[in-house]
Amino acid sequence: MSYAKGRRFEWSVKDFLETCGWIVVRAARSKPVDLVAMKGGRILLIECKYDAQITKDRRKLLIKLAEGAGARPILARKRRYERGFRLIDLRDGGELSLEEL
């Protein structure tokens, strides 16, 4: 997957969350996460993957960072031929709806 496609996907997730009332910051060079979203005292640390998997080490790191920040670790995933994207809680692997965030 190209850098451009991944970056475009990050921006689409960011734009979507902002239209839903979240304040979203995109981290430069995706360090340590792709996006940080905040709304009503809730914080999300978001890793965006377009047609790719998250490694076990990266998953563990995001969970550890989220625990330290009082945040929720989220994977935003889109497969090439799917419409839209999925939000997955990295702690338990469960898919989330926007209302559950």
C-alpha cells in the first residue's frame, strides 16, 4: 500500500470524526499514533490501517499508551473493496459503532 493511500485514509477518518463533533489531531509521521480524538472528556488513540494488519507489538504499544493517558485504543480499518471503515477496540477486538465511542 502506498503512503498516499494511507494518508488519505487517515484524513477521511479525521474528517468523519470531526463531522460527528470530535476534536481530532493528526500526528506527524504517525508518531506515536495516527490520530488523537477528544470529545466530552473522552480520548481516543487511533491507528489507521488501509488494507493492512496491525502488528502485535504495535497493538501492545497502543494499549499501553492508552492506559497511561486514560484513553481508548482504537483501530480504524478499511479493506480495499469495502465501503466505509470499521472501528475496533484494540483491548478486546470488538467492533464499535460511533455511539459506543
